[in-house]
Amino acid sequence: MKRVLSFLIFLLLSCCLGKERAAHQRKIACKIPTNAASCYWARGRLSYYNGTPAFRLWKVGTHRLLGIYSGPSVDRYGEDNESPELPQNVKVGFGEESFGLFEVCPLEPERDGAMQAACIETAKNIFVQTLDK
């Protein structure tokens, strides 16, 4: 009986972990071999803005804004600037902001006084705040 119970628990855990891994896979790759070395973790606030790109990440403690896109292989002036692929645990829309720790992969070099294009690979410790209207 113990063997059967142990096997069922093992089977249940295997199924759950497999679904969780599949759920975190991206449709558009953000972190690829050519930019993986430049990816870093940043504490920030992800918000929806009026303009292009619509999603922007403010790095806490700086004056920097990152324009968020799905990944390096997307058309930045097409549909991707309005609805980029984000990690599943990140919820941002009009009237909401997400604070947390984001793994950011730059898509272009940083320039003074200009917004840098980037994508978000993963996020953790997310807190969603609803803005007062």
C-alpha cells in the first residue's frame, strides 16, 4: 500500500511540475544566446503608458525608462509595442502598475537621454497597484 501511495504522489508531483514548466515557456524568445550575457535583474515599476512602446519599466532609484517589447526578433513598430509578451505572473493594464524584481534583457545599447528597448524574461515578488482615477 505504501508503494502505491508513494507512486501516486510521485506521479502527481511529476504532472504538476511538468505543467508549470510548460506554462512558463515563452512564444517569443526574450533571452537568446546573443543577449543572455547582458540580461540583469532590476527592481522596478512596470506601467502602461500612452505612446510607443505602451509598456515601460522604470528602474527604481534611476531616471531610466525601458521600453518593453516581446523580444529581439519582433517588429517594434507593429502590434508588439501595444501588447508585448510578459511573464505570466505580471499583470499590467490601463490603471494598474506592477512593482517587483524583473529579469531584463536589453535589446539595444543604452544611450543618454533615450529610452532603451528591452524585454522581460521573468519576474518575481510582484505587487500590483491599482491607480486612483
